[in-house]
Amino acid sequence: MHKISHKFLLLYTIICCFSAHSQVLRKRTTLLMGGRFDISIVDKDSLSAEQNIDIVIGEITRIENLISDWKTDSQVSEVNQNAGIKPIKVDREVFELTQRAIKFSEITNGGFDISFAALDRIWKFDGSMTEMPSAEAIKKSVEKVGYKNIILDSIQSTIFLKLKGMKIGFGALGEGYATDKCRAMMIAKGVQAGIINGSGDMSTWGKQPNGKDWKIGITNPFKPEKILAAVPLKEGAVTTSGNYEKFVVFNGKRYSHIINPATGYPATGLCSVTVFGPNAETANGLSTSMMVLGQKEGLLLLQKFPDYSCVMITNKGKVIKSKNFAYKL
């Protein structure tokens, strides 16, 4: 799967010291799904904690092998290889993930689109681009992008991409899904607490060994040494989409590396969006979409998801929070 490069680790966990509650915290970092995963498990002893980290890694690997579009033998790759040719039968899990992604595409009018994987990369954010691409080139770059050309058959559990050259790819949405699945698996096993952090898409449950809530620090991308807020999370999720490291400026206007899949033009206006809520997959869909839609439309979108709240930072450094964000900044 081509790694959508809009994820930045604006988030980090603030983990307090251990206490004598007959609980231990074990952490491990590994590379999965094209990115970094930090897995923290609180369990009754070190052996159990390490075994459960192994189980989490196994589950993420299983999901990666299903949905990665850079693995040629995955189900998603088979769907892409047969674009314009024939529908491909996939596991129900893959079908339902695609179904949910398309619903996000519909509710954002294409501001979010899993067929973004077919976009021509005509914008360069490595310093080599000296002028904007032409309107014609931009229009051509999105010719193969369009969720309305994805045909789902619920009875047969098939996915068909109508246009040759179309591709789907879950990117960071897949990471959010994986962290949610692992959290549910650990809770079902009776594991007391933990954090699954996939490149900044976090799912948390339980408390730290000292009995306190996990705390998630939101950093200001303009002042990374400072924390805007340390937000407690009991059983929840948080994701961030940001553009502050990759952008270009033409005629005094800043264009981010996050491209609107409906238009081919970069998002403007926002530097980062952090979304809090019960589910990392949904939070990721929201943070990605809100970056593209901008402040006004993004906040309107969030109102449709009352269990989710957000903190936005504009390109000028202004901090905006949704009305339901409960913590002081």
C-alpha cells in the first residue's frame, strides 16, 4: 500500500511511573503497514504482557496482508490488478472496511476517497517544484480517482473498480482500523490496559499502572517543544493529520502536501487537525477529511459525529477547538 504521507506524529503519550499495583507496563516498537507502531500493554506480569504484544503484532500483520496495496498477493492488490476487468471476491472484513470508507467519501463529497491511490503525483514537495502545475495537468491527475466508480456487491462480497488504472488503498485509515481491532481483541482477553499507536493513530483502554488515566499530549507544530494540552483518555482514540513539514508557497499562498482527491489541488488553510473519539478508524477519516475541507466545512462535518471532538491549528498558528472539546488549551 502506498503510504499516504499526511500522518505526522503530533501526538505522544505521557506515561507516568510504575506503581506497586501488581501490574507491569511493557512497550515495543515495530514497523508494520508501512509505518511505525508503538504497542504498550499493562498486564499482570511481564511474560503475559510480552505474549499479548506478540498477539497484537500478529493481528496487525494479518490485517496488513489483507489490505496492503503494496503487497502483490493481498486481496486489495488483486482488486487493483483487475480494475476495469472483473469484480474480485474479498473477505467480509475487507468488504465492510471498503463499504465504510465509501460512506465517508459520500458524506465528504469526495474530500475523502480510498481511490486516491490512483492519483498522479504531479505536486512535488521536495523543493524541486518551481511553479504550479497547469490546470490541465491537475485535472488529468485525478482522472482515475472517484469513489463512485467502485462497485460493491454485498451478496457476492465483491469489489469492482470500473476504470482501468483505478486503485484503492486504505493508508492511515487501515492503521486506525488495525489499532481498534487490536484494542477489542485485548479487552476481550481481559488485558487490563494499553495503547496501540499506529503512526499517530491511537486506540487506548484502561489506566496506567499507577491508576491514573493515560494522557495524550497535543503539540503545537510551530512550537514542537510545547504541549497545547495533555488530554486524559480512558477508552478512546485520537488521530492527527498535519502538513506542517511538507508544503510549497506560490504567490504568497501556502499549499500543503495533502491533496483534495476530488479536485487534485492541495489543501490550504489548516496546518493540523487532531480528532478525539471512541474509534480510531472514524477519527482518522475525520481528521483527513477536515484537513481537505478546511475549518468551516470541517467543523460542520464533525457535527454529524457528536461523539468526536477536535483541535485545529491554522497555517497562521491559530488554535481552534470544536464546541464539544472538553479541555482547556
